[in-house]
Amino acid sequence: MSILCGMPNSTSLLFVLAMSLLRSGELLACTCGEPIDPDLFVDRAKSIIIATPNRVEVIDKSGVGTDAIIASVILLDVLKGPSPDVLPNLTTEVSDSNYVSSCHRSIAIGRAYVLFLEEVNEPSVHFGACMPHELFEVLRVAQERSCAERSEPDRCSHTLLKMLRQADVANEKYPALTTWR
């Protein structure tokens, strides 16, 4: 018998292993701090665009444990401000470790991303969990729900929602969203 709760050794080992995996997930979870009012991101951005990656490149950082992913994008819609002269690259990181932080986000060719540019001609935009940038359809649905339910008024931005509803090209890409127009 094991000392741990009187369970047999194999059960004790499985219990300890399961608890350590749960704990490791907690330690590696991405923590962004307090949620920020989306109106702050809208106000701060000089330009807000919707773009879709059309080419992805993986930059090998051998020995570092993470690789960089850089995606070239094409413009779908401009929601605020001028259109950039040169579109930014969308970047993120991937890890070769089994313990990948949840702060990293994937980039997919053909998906639409809402990018909040603090400078109109930013050379690159990092796509991570704690950034304001988001997949168009995810942000649109979240804003529709937050503003309709009024349960989380600090997450609702009527200004951003209006912009997202007027994004003609992105909305055509996701026809199911037109029911909310």
C-alpha cells in the first residue's frame, strides 16, 4: 500500500502524474492581466484593417526552442484610418517543446484577421493571446454577443461592432455572420 491516501502504488502514481500534468498546465497558461476595454484598442489604433495571410514562412531558430512564423497578408477591408502603404507581416512563434505556452496563436492561410495598427505602416504585427488582434469571425461573434447580452458591458464596443458589420469583403467571406447585420 502507498502512503498517498491508502491507494495501491500504481493508482498513486497515476494520481500524482495526473495532478502534475494539471499543475503544469496552470503554470504554462498564458496570463494577460485584466481584460482591456476594446474601445481603448480602437482609440489607440491609427489604422484598423482586416487582412488574410497568403504566404507563410517558418524561420528556424535552432537551439532556441522556438521558431518564428511570418505570414505575408493581403488586404480585405480598412475599418479605420488610412490603408497602409505596405502591409505588415503577421508573426507568431511555435515551440518544439511538449509544454507549449498558450500565449502562442496559430496563423492560417485564407483566414481573416483584424489587425489594430498603432502606426499606419508597422512592418509586422505579433499575433499572440495577449494582443488585440483577432480572427475576424471570432471578434465579430464575441462583439455581437457582448453587446446583445449586456452581461459584459466592458467587453462590448459599439464602435468596433459597427466597423465589423460594415466590413464588406470579410463579411462575404463568412456569410453566416450576415444574419446579424
